[in-house]
Amino acid sequence: MDQVKNTTYLLRGMNDTYLVTTSDEFYIFRVYRGDRRQEYSEIAFELELLRYLDRKGVSVSLPISDVHDEYIQAFEAPEGTRFGVLFTFAEGNERGMDNEEISYSFGQAVANIHMLTDHYESGYERTPIDLDFLLHQSLAIIESNMQHRGEDVQFLKKLGLQMEQSLREIPLEQLDFGICHGDLHGNTNVSFTEELVMTHYDFDLCGYGWRAYDIAEFRLAREVRLGHDPDQLERIWGAFLDGYQSIRVLSENDLKAVPIFVGIRQLWLMGLCLKDPHIHGAIDFGDDFIDDKLAYFKQLEERLYGERSGVLQ
């Protein structure tokens, strides 16, 4: 690595991200938050997976080792030990997924990652992306931050229980389970060259989970961006699924689970926001934020369980 010319603090989020510039290269240095990634093995799991995908021919942002062949650096901070990792820079640009061609290609790329990791086993411990992580912990966070809105909390807990029961009735054990990226919304976390060659990055939320959940985040992100145009939403979602299933077929049960996992992902995101006001600022996550989320979840309840929907009855 050439001499560093500049280091720019890019983002304070789920981790701290820095852009490192040398005379002819860019790199990304991530410092993991001490309240999120306290265990060495959690980070080692992510880095091992990235190196595995690279060996399988997937373009990913790779960790870079130091002169002692170590990938993970430890720092003592006021809040305790934090870990840092230097990554290669994902060349290209982020592209919106509101284009059918790009969505089809992205679906293929996601399916390829799932296919290549179908039998992947890690030597490191990692928190699974299960219902305890996604749903139960999220509802506990929501309840602790919405004590002034007890009736709304009960509604969300009831809806969460309905969604969990629906998954168990599919049944849950028959859903495709394996390595997930964990944050496949498509707005970021993948860079495109002009030839649509993709480089995937930010696997901080990766782990073993349901593949229907992994693709549900793409569906949720498109609903947020294209909710005003349902026809375009379905075209983009259809293109993504067509691309995915040209590489790897999803079962009917997995497809049936996607709209449920869309709701569970939204609950998880709500819990994340309410848990981390010190990151984004509490002003954005008060009652107006809660009102918007409640409106979404009431519409979701109608879509999934309303008398006229015929879904999951």
C-alpha cells in the first residue's frame, strides 16, 4: 500500500466509515461500533465469507491484511475495545434499481451468492438472522421506547405474533436457510461499472438466515421508492425474481414467505432506529416517525390478513 495522502470520515452509521486515499488508490477503513460488534469472531465470520466469495469468483470488497497477516485491528476507546478493518474500494457507481435490466442482473447476482454458499460452513461464531434477532428483540426495543403509546405497542406485538405464526404454518422449517447478505436493498451496498459488472460490499449484517428474508429487503426498498407507482413496482420486482430464478429456483413456500418477511424487516428497522438515536439524532424518531410506521403496519395488516385480501387466512 502506498503512502496515505488523505483520510476522510465518510459516515457515522451502524459503523464508522473512512475513505483512505493514496497516490493512486482508494480504500475503505471501517471501525466497528463497540456496542454492536464486541466479539472478534463476529467480524472474522464476515471477513472469512468475503474471502470465500472472492475465491468463487464473486466481486466483493475484500479485507486487506497488515504486515503481520492480520485483518482485524483492535483499538482501545472510551467505550471499550473497537475493531477496525481495511477494505478494497468497490469500483464503479451505485445505481438505482428502478430499471428492469439492472434489477434482473441484480437478481442473478444475489442468486449466485446464495447458490455458491449453499453448503458454506464457517469456523467462526455469528449471531443467526433468526426470529429472535429479527422479531422478538425488535419488539422488545419498540416496547421499551414506546411506553407512552401502550395501545400501539400491543397492536405491533399482535401483528408480530401473526407474522411469526404465518411463517410457522408454511412451515418455517421448509424455508431455504443459509448464508444471507442481510442488507440487499440495492440502493447501496453494490457498485456497478458501465458494463454492469457488480462489486458487493458491506456484509456487516451477513449471517445464516432465510433466503426469503434476504430478498424481502429488495422488495421493501422498492415499495418505499415506488409505492406511488404499483405497476412499476411489480415490473421491477418481477424482473428481480426472473433474474434470481434464472440462476436458482425459489420454492413456492419461499415466495409465500417474502411478504411476511417484508413486514418483519420493517419491524426490525423500526427497532434499529429507536435503539440508535445517538447515531442519527432522536429528533427524527419521535411521534411523527412512530405515526408513519403505524400507518405502514396497519396497511400491511390489511394486505396480509384483511378480509378482502385472502392472503394467509
